[in-house]
Amino acid sequence: MEYCFFDPGAKTEISQGNLPHWEQLNAYYFITWRTADSLPSEVLKKWQIERDEWLRAHGIDPLAEDWQRELEMLPELEHREFYTRFTAQWNALLDEGHGECVLRRPELNSMVANSLLHFDGERYALEAYVVMPNHVHVLAGISGRGDMRQLCRTWKNFTAMQINKALGRQGQFWQWESFDHVVRSPASLDKFRNYILQNPVKARLREGEYRAWAKPK
């Protein structure tokens, strides 16, 4: 299967929750999801306010269903500024280690890693992943429109059930929504791959406190 990069002229499926989700056929995605306790509500609210102010200052209505399309059409410098300021800030907040961080435990982070690897090469093509103490990053090629969100739900539902059972708990384990981004170029694919592999190093995690993998080049 040949996977491609974001095409502003291609048909795009947009679904809207607290975060917009864009999907194109046979595209590469960088996907992040987090544990339910990973970001304090006041921290998340401040991030959302600052993001929305930036969008409005650049002529984009953050309440519009297609605001991400307008963002993708900005000049490269402005587009890079947004992702440097807000995507990087989001990831940095997760790396601060808020919440219980139960995925530090090898027997739990291995459940997530095994779930990601299970259908690799059949339903999707993994490029890289990392299971951090309170969040997960995945870089993958996914075929159909709608498949990316369905895959996320499957990964999260299955692993939440396994982890809750291991912990003797019930209830919500993962935050409901994921943060996803259609990869724009080969350079961006390499950037996300390197970010995933370096994430545990930057967070100063010890061996066993994370699971990371990348497809050999």
C-alpha cells in the first residue's frame, strides 16, 4: 500500500468534537492520546484559550468546522509557528508527568505496545510509536476515510479494558478524544519519527518506563 501526504485539494472527511479530526484516503497520521488524568482542567483551558486567540489573530474562526483547513492553507512560516507553539506546548504539558502515570509500569505499557503491533501490516502500516507514562504517540499510514478514528477507538477500548482489569478498576482510563494530524511531507514524517524516538530521552525516563519502536529504514 502506498501512503501519501496531506493534499489540500483532496476530498477530506472532517468530524468535530472538542478537537477537529481530518481524514484523507491512504494518508500518514501522527496521533496522540492520553490518560484521563494527564492534564489538569485549568491547564487545558489555558492552552485552548491561547490557541483560539492565535487563530482569530490570523483570521481563522476556531469554532468553524473547517478551521483546520484554513490553518493548513496559511503560509509555511505561520503554519510552522502554530505547530511549534501549540502542538509542541501540548506535548510538553504531557511530558510534565501529570496524573498517576500508571503506564510507567512495564506490564501495562506492554499491553498498549502489543495492541498497536497486532494488526500492523493488515489494517495499517506503523512507522513508529511510543507509550509514555500518561500518553501515547503513533505514526502510521491508514487507508480509508473514517478508519483513523475507528482504529483509535479500537486501540483505546481494548487497552483500557486490559489495563483496568490489571489494576482491579473500572471506569474511564483514556481521555475520550485524540489529537491527530495528517502528515504534510516526507520531512514531517521524519520529524515525527524522530520526536517519537527522542520523547523518552527528553522526559528522562528509565528503561522499562516506556515502550518505543520505529520501523527500520
